[in-house]
Amino acid sequence: MRKSLLVSLMLFCAGINAQTYAFDFLTKYKLKTKDPKHEGESVNYFNSDDFAYYMHLVKGPDSFRALLTDRGRMLAHRFTVTESKVKGEIYFSFTYDSSFKLNGRSKETEKRIEFMEVPGSTHQVLMKKYTSKKAKKPESEERLTLSPANKNLFRMYSISRSSEVDYGINYPGNHIVTRAEITEGKENCEVVLDEYMNVTL
């Protein structure tokens, strides 16, 4: 790893109803496009045994925020993130801001997902997304490169691609997605797993 990430403090308030969240894994996926202005990264904390909740970090020019999504309780919690560096290590502090209820069933859940193994490859799979259960032409295709893992970490990729809505997309087996070549209509982009590590938060 190019740098080590440590977490120093997370402050919750009574509005979270004393719910305890534990995270043991961090991923950083980078989006690469033809236009550098549209490139970005997705940093997420996960509990690798329970994907019902996860936390997404968003760093802008003037702000650094986190959104903790709890699908089990249909709640999301906003935090302000403070970043500091001590002896070469990066520390994040989280200060609770507010909470809100998540919407119920989304139209996105009506989409159909199909997986196909890429011929001649033992570590690549093609994921096709369709706008409905009956649609014949996929709205997007994602050629995914998988690397072995000690448990099924596929959901880390699918949640990172859409942190506000977890569609429950999964693929069987113990692996993690390390690269995705995505085609949506005439547009192409690439998502690469830039960093990942075990954490204690």
C-alpha cells in the first residue's frame, strides 16, 4: 500500500439510537474516463460479514463528508470528516451531522442482471444490466476482473459503484472485483481497485 489509513475517532449522537457499526475493510475504486474532468474515486468502509450497512467518503474542494447507509434500518447518517496526518499516517475523525430515512423500493430494483463467464478466461466475468425483467438489450455491460479472496467481497464493488442505492447485486464465489471495463451506449470507462485494506473502525 502506498499509505496506511488509520481511523482515530467516530462520534455518534442519540439520533442514531445507540446503534453500533463495525467496519473491517476499506476499498478505494478509481474511475477512469476519456475526459479527466469526469474521473473520480469512491472510498468505502464495509463490514465484510454484513453488507446491510456501509460508509461512503466524499472529498470535495471545500468539504470532506461521509454517508453511513443502513439498509437494515432504512436510515442514513451524515458526518463531517476531518483528515489529519501524524508521523506519515493519515487519521480520519468523524463528527455526526444528521440522519434521514431512506426511500423504499426503487424502480432500479426492477432491473435484471445477467452474468456470463468470459470465454478462455478463468478470472473474468461479463455482467449485463437490463432496464426491466423483459428487456432484450442491455443498458450496460461490465467486463469484471476478479481476484481470489478469503470470502465473497463482490458486493464491495457493486456498492462502490452506487453508494446511495445497493441493488443487492452479487456473484457467487470468494473474490473481489479489481477492474471493470464498462460500456453504456457509446460511452466507455474503467473502474480500478486502487487500494484495499483491513481496518478496525
